Amino acid sequence: MSDLPSRGYTIDELSPGMTASYERVVTIADIEAFAEVSGDHNPVHLDDAYAKTTRFKGRIAHGMLGASFISTVLASTLPGPGTVYLAQSLSFKAPVRPGDKLEARVTITEVIRDKKQAKLATQCRVGETLVIDGEATVLVTQQA
């Protein structure tokens, strides 16, 4: 996590360059639970034998499981509780495997005070490898 407070930020407290992150080791249990909740039972995520025959040469996590950790940062830290997603672009660059430590990081790139919105660069990495790249627009609801 970051050193930012968990109470959340008002629109007036935000500025470009502010950043926050969340780290989690992705487990097989996480992947199986995400498959159950999402209904995405693609065997590349759930079947070792099948996954070994793919270009990935083994099981990988759902891309949206990794991307969901971006939402964790937005809702818990920056901007924080009450944040509402308005848009999110995602580009999946590399697979995430069971046992990988995934870091989701958001960085404010623009603050639109009159609309109470912020734009953020959103990235997920495993070590130095960029696995997800994107941009989010959020509504900041925290009150002073």
C-alpha cells in the first residue's frame, strides 16, 4: 500500500503526480474464485493440462482479475472511499501466473475540478514487467 491516508481525498486535495498502489500475490484460489464469480471458466485459467498446450505454457490469471486490483486502489486509497468509476481503458501486455506478486498502481494525470473528476494512469506490474496498462476517469465524491 501507499503512505496516503485511507479516508479519501476531496477534489481540491488532488493534484497530478499523486500515486498509490496495492500488492497481492495471485493464488490459484483467487483464480478459481474469480472464475466462479465471473462465470469465465476458460480452461487456460483452470486446467493445467490444457494451459500447458497454449502459448502461455501454463495456467494464467484472468486479465480482469488483475485489473480489478486497480479498482482496489481507487476505492481504498486514491481518490479513496466513495470514488465512482466513469471509464477505464485496459491493454493486457503480459500474463499473470499463480504465485506472481502483482502491483496495481494509479497516478493522477489530470484533475477536472468543475466536474469533480480525475484522470489516472493505471498500471499493473509483476516485478519490472508491465502486465496491464490503461487510463481511468473517476468521479470524486469525498466531501470536505
